[in-house]
Amino acid sequence: MSSRRRGWVIGATLAILAIVGLLIAGSRPIWAREFVLRSPSQEPVAQLSPSQRVCEGPVTSSHKIDGVGIWGGSTAGASTLTVQVQSADGRNTLSSGSLRATSPGEYIARLARPVAGGVPLRVCVTGDVSTFSLLGSSAQASNLVMTGPNHSVWFSFVLLSDHKSLLSSLSTAFSRASLWRPSWVGSWVYWLLGAALLATFGFGVVAVASASADDGEDGPGGDQNGHDGPPPSVNWRPEASADPGPETPAPSTQELRAPG
């Protein structure tokens, strides 16, 4: 196989592997935020001991829900909690899930079954093991209420869906990104940039093939045209390296003088 063809094969193989890896990573399911409560996780708003529960609502998501994310942390050891999604009046539990929490952070409870969108809901969190400190902030509106003695605060939560991949979300991401742009820029610009990114793999193949071909031309055993052949011969004269023998002294001027 010639060096140029070998370069094309190596470059094309690497580009294909990179594209396949990106497609596999982009096709994996991800959590998509369908509803985010405008309540930052700034301070503890409730301490949930075993069997204690707080609820918050009503909220409505336009898409179905597969999980609920909350913020907080265990006060000692590890805590387990049950998260329920109920109807807005609290009479029916539509789905539930559990989670295990340690240090402060975001925790996601996957629901046992999806909850349809477009329905007013409320979210309830119940402590099961150990004490969990639920994080939130001051209430931002009067139509949404957290149960318990303090109605002036909210605990932070998000409603999530996991039936989207990164690839399937590109159109939504590009359309949202085009909102903050000059008037002449649309979502087509981001698709064009994505196509340009994929085209760089083709340029990489050409560069690898060209570099491989150049190495083959300049390497040992080849001439400037890339043809293999024996190394150039060396002109060697045996008389130049032979032993000249003992040196004969030059005649003196007296010997060269003519007899008088």
C-alpha cells in the first residue's frame, strides 16, 4: 500500500471513529428541565425528620414528567426521602420515587411512572431515614404555597423529563440561542456552524494523508519523486588510498647544477 493511500485510510478511520463516538454520546438520554421553580437554593427552609413531609404547589408542566429534582443535604450520615407528585388538591398521588442524599447538592428522584403534562400538580417530600435539610428561598408569588408553619418560603425543585437526547434537543437549543442575536441571525446559523464542525473531520483526513505522503517521499530509500531504489553510488578510486611507499627525497640544487 502506498504511503498516500495509507494516510487516507488512517485519517478516514480516525474521523469515522470520532463521529461515531459523538453520535453515541449524543444519543444517550439526558434529563431535560420541563419546569423550574424560580426559587434559588440559598438557605434551609425545612428540616425533614423521618415521617415529616412538606408539599408545594400548584405548578403545571407543559410536558410529561419522569423525575423531580430537589436541593439539600443530610445533617448526619445518609438520608433517604420519598418524593411524590400529587394532584393540585392533594387527594391523588399520581407517581412517586425515592432518593438517597448525603452532602448538600441537587438530588433527583426518578418517578415510578410518568406524569402527564398540562395538569396542575404539587410536589411533596417526605423524610424516611435521618434528617434532611431542604434548601430554598423566600417566596416569589402568592399563588404557590409550601405547607408547614412558614408560608413565606419555598423549597427549590425542578420537574424533569428523560425522553430526550442531546441530538434531539439541538433544534430546541438552537432556536432558543437565536433569541439573543442580531436581527439577521437565525437558528440556521447554528446549524451551519455544526456542519462546519463536522467538515473539520474531512480536513483532518486530508492533512493526515498529505503528511503521510510527504514522509514517504522524504524517507530513506526513496528519491525526490517517491520512487524506491538503491542509494546513490560513491566514486571510489583505489589509487587515491593506496600506500605510496617510502618518500623519495627531492634532488638538491647542487646536483642540478651543470658541470663547468
